[in-house]
Amino acid sequence: MIRLVAADMDGTLLDSGKRLSPGFLPLLDFLLNRGVTFVVASGRQYFNLLKMFPGFEDRLWFICDNGSVIYHGKNLFQVTAIAPTSLQAARKTIDALPTAEPIFCGAACAYMTPRPAADERDARNFYERCVVVPDPIETAARAGDPICKIAVYDPIDAKGRLYHAIANAPLNLTVALSGVNWIDLMAPNVDKGSAIRAIQTALNIAPDECAAFGDYENDLPLLASCTESYAMANGRPAVLAAARHRAPSNDDNGVASVLQSLFPPSIEP
């Protein structure tokens, strides 16, 4: 019996227009009323995710910033900060890459240096609380806000132009591709999989009782931690190869379609 469902957002729950399907929130209410735990698992900031689920703020688990921040409703459950030495080493590596635009993500706020207006708008789609400052690390330290993730943006192709240099640098960090334009760096062994395992332990829910949905490489640890793993039809080849099942695409309400089959009777999306 499935007791926990976890789903990525971009490319999974959200369609290509970055929208939830109109019927998803009623379906979510149905699942929660049946006692199913629902986990939103995203690279996005908590405050960005929270506004997407009006009326459900106290009823969901949120894996944020690719596993480095976990909330249970409005209560902070876990934060895993990046060590100061790794933080400085990462900044040095990123500063040497001409197209890299880092965002230093704290538990309370995200911090970025000035950048082109279009790139700043793109960043704010994922980071609801974000300030532009001359020195993000110093500003976060003064605020007592632990940096738990570095999101590195490339306006054209993060994998092709940044990934090799970052992944092969001696940073002692988890490096994850989280989108065409994004690479995320977290503390060692921190990812969506480690976060979902922390929730499973807290709730005494076994992997065999969990279903997970994802589409991109940063979702692979999440899918590996849930026995009933679903790759979206629009997913990356590595995700399609790793998942146990395939769901319709994000533009075909794939998550809702699978959940209706897993939990009948249900509500039409």
C-alpha cells in the first residue's frame, strides 16, 4: 500500500507553462484525506513552493533546495549547511567561469550579485525571497543565515558550459544538474534522496510504501529511494532508464493520471 507520494515540480507536477493542472489541488485534498503523505520535492526555495499550494500550507512536506532544506508544513524540519571551506572553494571555482551566475541559498533568503535583468527575472521565478548584494556570503553570515545550496545559472547551457568544470573541482560537495540552465551544489551526500529518507525515517514509512515522480537528473536519488518510481514521459534518458515505471508527460497531467489509478475512486483533473 502506498502511504507516501513524492513529486518533483518543474517538468513533473508543473506543465511547460509552470502551472499545476486545474484539478490537481482537489486530487491532493483527496489523497491527504485518505491519509497519504504528500511530499513536494524540488530545487526551488521553500517560500516559492509554499505559494503554489494555497490552503495546503500546513498539510504537506516540502523538500526544498534539492534536499538541503526540509519543511513539514510551516515548520522547519531540517537544514544542512555547506561548510565554510567548501563554500569559499566553490565561490573561487565559480568565479573563474565567465558564464556562471551563482545564487547562494540560505534557509531564510537567497543572495545573488548583480546580473542582467533577464537573468535576475529567471532567478526570481524560483527564489521568492532573494536579495541582490555585493557579497552574498558575507551578507548571509551577518544575517546568521546558513548557506545550504549554491545554485549556478548559465543563460544558455549549464551542462555544456559549466558542469564539467564544477563537477571535477575538488569541492567536497554534491553537484546536481537540475535544469537546462541550472547546476546545484549542496553539502556532501545531500540530495532529494537523503531528504526523502529522513522523512521516511521520521514517519516510519518504508521505501516499498512510497511512490515518487521525476524528470531530471537531480530526481534520480529521489526515485532510487522509493520503490514505486515513475519517470515522466518527457524525462531525461537517464531518468527514463532508472525508473521502474513511466508516467505520461507533465503536459498530459502525468502525475495526476497515475495517482488516480493508484487511488481509485478519484477526482477528475
